[in-house]
Amino acid sequence: MTTIDLVDGWRLTATAGTPDDLAPPLAAALAEGLDARVPGTSHTALLDAGLIPDPYLDRNEDVLRWMRHVDWRYERVLDAASCAAPADDERVDLAFDGIDTVATIALVTADASGGSHVVELGRTANQHRTYRFDVREHLAAGPTSTPVLRVDLASALHHAQAEEARLGHRPLAYPQPFNMVRKMACSFGWDWGPDLQTAGLWKSVRVERWRTARLAQVRPVVTLGAEGTGRAELHVTVERSGLPGGDAPLTVHAVVGGRETSATLAAADSTATLVVEVPDAPVWWPVGYGDQPLVDAHVTLSADDRELGRWQRRLGFRSVDVDRSRDEHGTRFTFVVNGQPVFVRGANWIPDDHLLTRITRERLARRIDQALGAHLNLLRVWGGGIYESEDFYELCDERGVLVWQDFLLACAAYPEEAPILAELEAEARENVVRLASHPSLVLWNGGNENVWGHEDWGWKEELGDLTWGLRYAAEIFPAVVDELDPTRPYSVNSPYSPGFAPDEVHPCDPDHGTHHQWEVWNRVDYTHYRDDVPRFCSEFGFQGPPTWATLERAVRDETGALVVDKEHPTFLLHQKADDGNGKLDRGLAPHLGVPEDFADWHWATQLNQARAVAYATTHHRSWWPRTAGSIVWQLNDCWPVTSWAAVDGDERVKPLWWALRHVNAPRLLTVVERDGVLTLAVVNDTAEPWTGEASVSRQSFDGDERAAVTLAVDVPPRSVGLVALPDEVAVAADASAEVLVVGLGDARTVHTWREDVDLALDRDPLTASARPTTGGYEVTVEARSFARDVTLLVDRLDPDASVDDALVDLPAGTSVTFHVRTDAVLDLAALTTSPVLRSANDVVVPAAAAARA
């Protein structure tokens, strides 16, 4: 096979829908055409040419609203190698790995009269599929006619609106009908994402010239037997050319982990199944449970010892199931990998850049490493985004990060009529096969909040007799998984309660299956996270703004200065949640108060986000094995925005990331209440027992010890131990001025009996010093009085700086040394004072005082 990648040489023009008031250089470029690269979109092409402003900055998202109404054209001359007249036995295919989204593909050639002849190859309306066109018969017989490849892209919004008019409106979470077109749903805006409806060739385009047959598909079904034998069933599909030589006998040869087998396909055959067994197979484990060995696998297709095609992957041998059995509390939802129940410490994943073609393997590696740094072991690829690239899943395979994969339905009712039904099934079949080789993938899920929305969000009355998508989640998707990827479990939706039936079991019942907790954030205080003991919480979260350096780069006023008013229109454009700032303030008030100064408010809201999620996560972990998973919304951002993410759109970690790192540590101490008794939960998610003596000290904020006990601890592997605290340490004499300090080995936790607004915290409890070191600085901070959540916001001094810890609680008389990594020369005094050195103390005291006044 000869492959010619079509990367350069493209011209992009606008064919309809441009407004009349565009700047003359932009209008001229759109009419006359500009250079474009593939993969790419209209947004990236115009950005590369300097014709539009960065849509992520300031109010530029609004400035570029016109782009969603435009029809675009990509054109490229096919070079001699691509369009040479084919030999009698040669097929020529035009292959598209991804088209965004509503496209007409054509070849344009010159005719004898000097005009043009347009041959339509096909039409597409699905961003999540690949396409292939046989162009052999359309290529010119001689060198005088050079075809032009043309891809016309219609406005996805206009297409969706037309489908909605044809099929009838279906309810959805946002105004634009994203449920009417198979395009990334969050392209149309979300409560954390911009409304930038991209259009383009978002994956590779190439010409493939081949003879006899091509290796069309390899579908691996990988299992691990109880006796330790790995088994790979490789289901191979070939496409024959249909030309001279296309009926030749073919040989398919497979090698997995050094073991080989072959099969011969006779003239009438196009499929074969090769089985390779690997005795004593290396076992793939999730991170924290073992190693992640991957074995090389390849399949070759040949005829007469001439190789026609090759497929290569790395496979992992492991078994996976979800325990959904009933018990006295309801219905379990527990991942079991290689027979080992696994507590999921997870985060939801969205596309890492709204402009998808800018996402690189290196960027994905940084993000997944940040997930590991926060002690996460699972990422849920959410249903409003995309099926991620091979890079994403390969990186998760290598690192032992489990992947929960949604089918791409989210927060809407979806029509079941043609052509959408056929598109969704074809999309599902293709992507299930594509991802079947990855051991990290442990669950297929039928969509996000579709069943819940139907039950609770008023959809039933609005829909009447219209279809809404249950057929996808309950029939089509599970049938596809059962046929093509039978080794992996499937869940109907998230949230979803097995046994769900109206008026019997609610789809978001915390006692059954998966649960989403959004009453917190939307309506009630985060202390209500502990009202329920969910079996598996697959979504919960709390908002906070991005880091200061990200705000400085991306949220500026008309003068170019950082916006320091949270109600400024530019700030609100980067705050997509309904009444988001109001919810932030209402969430702050009972805990830290609501500071008036913007810098204090920024720190306080980030801190409150971190605390809210930590409060929920420690609750979830303390209830293992009754609660078997905790997946926070969300790990990452796709642009600079106030959101639920732990890592902002500029790739900087927020305080939430540090909270996740602390509360997801393999060994965790946390103080909880059980049956009205203050209790120490000792969470041991390691393979070794956790034994020792826990020291428990009730002390005043200035360090005077009021009572102390030592408690014996012996917690088996993968278990939680609960130790009731004796009254002398569990009951405060002065609840506004005392703290409980618990230590066991390297683990430590603190507990206060009241919220910060009601504590007599010292506003200025710290002394600090800094000194230069190799690669940065050391900052040593000591507490004269109890200090909560001591943190260095080093990005305020250098946007590229980082630090090795944050959110450190310091009882009186203790200290911590932070290591700052930076190439910049920093002011030592600035490193040791506000607004770089922060704690809860320095925002809560004035807020509480103001409230009392």
C-alpha cells in the first residue's frame, strides 16, 4: 500500500453566511481563500493567518459568533502521486479520519471544453466517524487533468435547526439543538465551555493506493483465564479490491507476546479469527494495584509473500467486571479487576482544548500525569465530548489509569428517527472496535444524564409521544458491546440505578448503582454531601475560578488590564454557570464569609471549592466498600474559565488539585461522624496492613494541649478502619478556639468543631522566610497559632512557577518548607507575604468580623 498524507496545500474559503461588517482583510481572505493545514478547522486556519483574535481571550468568543453561521470550503489540488491513473489492478481510496461535521465531498476536474466537472463522492454528518471513498474510476486517464479535492462544510447549527424543524423539538440542557447533529455536543457551549462551533477536517486525510486486498479491521477480544493464560481472539476483516488479482488466496499472520498463528483466506473469504494463547501472561493492573505490562501484538496480511497491510497494538491481559449484586443497602456498583475489588478515585474528563486539533500527545501526557499526581486511578470520558485519540488511551494503558467511556449522548433527549439512529449505531460500532485493544478501558456507558433528565427535568410532558433516546442506551449500545466487545461491562447511563422503573427505583437513587450529586452546588450547602451514602458517585463537584496567572492572560478589560470585578461582562463571559457567582457566594458565606476584595474573593472561592470536594471525597472513601467510587466533576478545562476543574485551561493546577492529591492518597486519615460519635476513619488503599499508634491531641489554637490519647490502629489491606474517639478528645471545651490534631506515621489530619466564620482564628498566624536554591526557592513557614490551608500562590509572581505542596494545615509550633520551582528571579519578601502566601485565616477573619458588624 502507498499512502499519501494530504496535510498541506489546502485553501479555505467561506462560501455563504459571512456578515457584511467584517474587516476588509478578513472579508477578502474569506472570499479569495487562505492557506490551511489539515488536521485543522476554520478557527485554527484563521488564527494561524492572524485574521481573528484568540477566541479564548477577553470577550472574543462573542466577537466570533458569526463563524457558526458560515459555510466553508476546503480545496486542494491532488498531486501527481495521488491522482496518477491507476493500474488495472490498483484501487485508489480517499480516506478521512474525521470530518467536522456536515460535509459534501467532491472531485473537481477539467472537462474537454475548459469547464469543470464535479463528481460528488459522498455526504457526511457525523464528526465521530471515519469515511472512505473509492475514487479509482474518477481519476483522469492522462496527465492533463489534475483533480481538485473539494470538501464543502455546511453550518452545523443550521443543519441541526433544520433537523429539529423536521423531527420536532426535543428537550435539552442548552438552547441550541446539539442533539440534532452528531457533533461534539459541547461545541455549542456548556456551563464550563465556549460556544465555538468549529468546522473543518479535524483528523488526517490521505490517499491510499493498494492492490489485491487491504487489512480493513482487526478487532481484538482479550481475556485472562483463572489459570493465568492470556487469550487474544483477533477478528480480522479484509477488503478485496474487486480487480484483477483481488481473488488471490490471502494469509493472515498474528503475533501476540511472541506467540504466533496464521490463517489462510480463500478467494471467497473476507474474515478470519485467529486465537493466540499466552501461558503465564503478564497481568495488567490499575495504578496502585500492580504493574502495567503491555505485550506487542501485530497482524499482517499478505499474498504470495507480499505484505499488503499491517496492524499493530500493545495489549494488556486482565479481567474486568462490575459487581451489581444486591445487599442490605441496595445495589452495588463495584469495579472488579483481576478478581480484586477496586475503589475508584476518579475524575470526569472533557476535551482538553475546545479547538481539538491543537491537542497533542504531549499535552495529554501532562494532563494524565496530573491525574496520577492527584492519586486518581480512573478518568471518565464524558458523553458531551469526543471519543478520544489513540494517544489518550495508549497513555492510560501505560500508566494504569482506568477509563470509563461514555457513548456520546449528554443532557438531552435524542431522536431515534433516521438518519440519526443509523449514524449513532454506526458510530458506536466503529468506536467500540477502535478502542477494544486498550486494557485501560473498563466500562462502556450509554450516555450522561439522559434517563435522569427524562425522569426529573420535565421532559415527559414536553415530549409527548416523541422518541427521546432510551432505545440507544437500553437496546442498541448494549447489543453493540455484547457483539463486538463482550469482555467489558456496560452501564445504561450515568446516573443509573439497576432495576430502575418509574415510581419504584429512581435513576439517581444513591442506594442503587451510580449517582450524581448536584443538589450541592445548585441548591444546598456542601455539608449535605454527607446526607447520603452513595454506592458509586460518578458526578459531584464545586466551582472555583482559574489561577491568577490564567486570569491575567485571558480575562482583561478594554484597557488590557486584569478584570478585578466579578460582575464585569468579561469576567461573566468566562463564567458559564447559571447564577455561577451567586452560587459561589452562597457557598462561601457559611464557611469563610464573602470577602469584598477581589484578590481575597478569588482565593476564598478557590479554597472553598477545594474544601467542598475534599469534604465529599473523604466521606465517600470512609464508606468503602459500601461506597465503591468517587468521580469528581472535573479534572480539566478546555479554555480559561471559572469552572469545576482541578486543572485550569492554561494547564495550571488550582487548589482543588492539591485537595484531591491529599484526600485521594493511598493512606488517609479523616475525622467523620458515625451514629453521632466523632470517629477516626483510617483508609488503607494499599496492599499492606496499616498498623501503628495514632496520636490524637485536642489543643488550643496557640498550641496548649488540653487532652491527648494514643489509639492502636490495625487496618487490613484495601480496608477502612473506624476508631471511635474518646470524649476527652472528641468533645471541645471551647469549640471556637480548639483543634483536634491526629497523626499516624506520615499521615495527619485536623478537625475543628465549628466553621471558620465562627472560629477565633488568628488573622496573622505565620512567620516565613525564603532562600534561593537550585532550580528555585525554599520557603519555610512556621505557625505561631493554628493556621488552616497554608498555600503559596506562586503563579502570581511567575506564571511558569510551581510548588510542591499546598493547603497545609499547621498547628501552632509546626512548620512546613515549600519548594518553589522557577527560572525567574523572585522577590523574597513577595514570596513570604500576601497575596502569595495565603491561608484561610487571612480571609475568614475580616469576613466574619464584617458579618458580625
